[in-house]
Amino acid sequence: MMDFAIGIDLGGTFIKGGVISQKGECLLEKSTPTESHLGGETIFKNIRHLCQNLRDEFSEGTIKSMGIGTPGLVDQEKGGVVSGAHNLPGWLNFPFIHLLKADFSLPVFAHNDVTMMTYGEYLIGAGKGATNLICITLGTGIGGGFILNKSLYEGSSKYAGEVGHMKIRHNGRSCTCGSKGCWEAHASASALVQRAKEKKIYKENENSGKIIFEKVKQKDPASIKLLKSYISDLALGVSNLLNIFNPDIFVIGGGLSGASNQFFEPLQKKVQDKTMEAAFNACCIKPAILGNKAGMIGSALFSLNQS
Ligand SMILES: [Zn+2]
């Protein structure tokens, strides 16, 4: 008998949910606005409603558990997020795990969203078969997750993976954490947009990192220069991680990573220049393949493997 779980990926704008088989197939998928500006109670109601709809419409088997990926640091015993999640007002300390358990009479497990994405890519995505995997995602910041010796590495207080706040400059660009020179302040997708606007390469209404590839195709010199500098900053952080952890697979997710010719090849070359030869040669750097499904697939499989 096949086991199924509900996987939820809580984002700042949308909540994505799916019914996932133990093999990682997505059999049913739905999403709903997060409405984060209305506070924790509303976010929770939206999650619960999405879970109810998924459970009611799914008829091919029995749902065994629920997994939820959320921004921030999750404390499973306390039942919610105990740190971070600044983009979700009222979500901190909201005991959604306990409430969902009571409502659905199912085991419910939650973890950080990037950790869940890493877990999904590790089990059935670009990181499949890795012994040591690092997965990063380029978005508003740079999130990271680690699989070391084939297990999820969480750190002493489950805070491992904050790769975005690795310093790559002394007195560099200001970061949301209050520090300067953090990797994500230079090399997240948002940092690329910000840098393009400062250089007047982007217009005020251009807000996607991917637009830079169009401008480079049109041979705009300022865009070519910026993309080169951006990739160099991104490579610095990747190289640091390769030298420290010596992973066999390094997965990069987020919208930018799909642009293979203009992004991946120059990035790999830059990383090679900056990395110890033995560490670079041991590692395959790849784009993520589960796209925006990685979080919900990882969450569902995480819950099945815990319960
Ligand atoms: Zn920072």
C-alpha cells in the first residue's frame, strides 16, 4: 500500500499545498493567497482551509501525515516558529503544529522552508544520490540547507544553513540582518535587482533578476559588467562552501538558476578559479529541478519519514 502525505510550502505571498505519494509524485496541487498582512490567525486559517480542500478532494488513498515548510526556525515541541519569519507578522509563536494535529488527527511535522526544499531535492531532485549535498536558493535572500553523510544537518539549535549571512566583504553592502557585506546583500536575486536599479540598468518597474539576461543578450555594456560582477560575488560564497564542506553535489534553486548558458557556465568557471582543486573536482554544481514544488514535496516526504 502506498502512503500519502499533505505537503505545505508557506510563502510570503502564496501558500502552496499538495498531496504527495511516498515516491514524491504530486497527485493533487492547490494554492491560496497567504494574506500575511492580516496576521497569524488568518495565515493559519488559510493553511487549514487548503489542507481541508486537499483532503476532501483526494480519493486515491489515505493521507498519513502532514508536513509544513515555513520561513523561520521551527520548534516542533512548542508547535510553531520561534525565531525569524519577519515577513509573516503574527506568525512567530503561533502554535500551528498543535492546532493542525488536533483538527486533522494526523501527525504534523514542520521545518524551515529551505530545509524542506533541500530535503525534496535530495530525495527525488537534483541532489538525488548525494552523500554530502548543499542546496541554496536565490530569492529575497540566500537560503541554504545541508545534507551531510546522507542526513539532514540541522546544527546545534537547528539554525544551520544561514549561508546568506556569510560575510564576503569587509564593509560591503548593508544587509537586512543589520550587518554589512553579507553574501545575500550582494548575490541574492533581490540584490541583483537592487544593484541594477542603482546603476540605472533597470527601470523602477523592472523587478525580476532574470531581466538582466535579456539586456545582456542585447549586448548592453553596463548589463554585461553587472552580471559579471554579480556572478563573481555569487561564486565567492559557493567557493567558500565547497572549500569548507567538500560536497559531492551543490544545487542552486530560484528563478535565476534556470538561465543555463548565461548563468551556469560562467558561474562554474568563476567557482573553479576560486576553489581548491580537489574540492571543485569532487563536486557537481547543478540547477534545482523540482522548481516551486520542491518545498511541498520535501515537506510531505519529511513528514512521512518522521511518522
Ligand atoms: Zn546579513
